[in-house]
Amino acid sequence: MNAQIEQLVSLQAIDLEIDKINDEIKQEQEELDQRISALAERESRINEIDMKIIELEKERRTLEDEMTDKIARVKERQSKMMQVQTSREQTALLKEIEDAKKNAKENEEKIVSIMEQVEELTTQVTEEKNILKGEKALIAEETEKVRTAIEKINKGKKTKIGKRDKLAQEVNNALNNKYDILRNRRNGLAIVNVFDGVCQGCFMNLPPQQYNTLLRGDKLLDCPSCQRMIYYQQREN
């Protein structure tokens, strides 16, 4: 295997290690982000319940005011009963009184229903807020743990990047550019080994003549199927 191939293989090995580190950082952050997102959803639910309670309380006050007016109307009409002269007026007043009593009763039932709903929602929101408080404390601890973990991972990454940059300087510019382009296009694998005439990047067979040339190990060739750079290194048993 010539020097350029060895340099590229070593460079890719470090790049794959750096990719793994980046994946670890991403996973740590994503797991934390998911918990923070769940926390935000719980806060949103709590706000919705609080708003519902406010709306119900407003409706209850409106119904209570209406009921007060209707009760006052009943009393006013009952007082007027003593002053009517005809049975027709008496019948009309009695109907007004009964209608007002009926409406007041309906309002009372609605008020009771609203109070029950408010009680249920208040219990629910209290439980949600208690859970939220505990989750916030856990998230604060988790955030610090993730920050420490990422900081530790980044220290190892920095060391590998320094080694990687040193290796990259040993590869000529044209080859380095080709390597970078292939890594971006081929899921991080720019150069791959060939086993038994099969490219380990796309798992397609090489033409026999190209494979024979590759076995000599003195040239850097490209896979005709996936365009990755290829080399031959005997498989370790």
C-alpha cells in the first residue's frame, strides 16, 4: 500500500471517530431537548387549564348576576300581585313569576355544574403544577450533567481534530479535496477496502482487470460503481 493510501485510510479512521463523537454529542443534546419539550408541553397544558378555570369563573359570575336579577324580579312581581284588579293581570303576573323562578333554578343548576368543573380542574392543575415543579428540578440537574458530559466529549474531540489536521496536511491538496467531497457524498466513507473483488462501500464487484491492478497496491483507484477511492488490504483472520 503506497503512502498516500495509508494517509487517507488513517485520515478516514480519525474522521469516523470524530463522527462518532459528534453523534454522541447530538444524542446527549437531543435527549435533553426532548425532556425540555415535554416540560414545555406540560406548562402549556397548565396554562390551558388555568384559562379554562378563568372562563368558567367568569361564566359563573354572569349566571349569579342573572339569577340575582331574576330573584329580584320574582319578589317585585309577588309584591305587585297585591295590587292587581283583574284575573287576567293576575294570571300574567303568575306566569312571569313562574318563568323567573324556572330561569333562576336553571341558572342555579348551571352554577353548581360550573363549580364542580372548577373544583375538578383546580385539583388537576394542582397535580400538574406539582409534577412540573419536580420535573423542572430534574431538568436542571440533567442539563448540568449533559453540559459536563458534552464538555468532556469535546475535550477528546479537540485532541482528535488536532491529530486529524496534522494528517490532512500530509495529503496533497487535490487528493484532500477529492476525499472531502466523497465523504460528504458517501455517508462519511471516501475510501474503502476491497475484499475478494467486492467494494466494501457499495458491495459491487470490480472488473477483473481493475481488481488485478488494485492487488498490486501501488495505485489509488476508484470504484466504478460508487466512485469511492478503493484500496486492497489483506483481510485479517
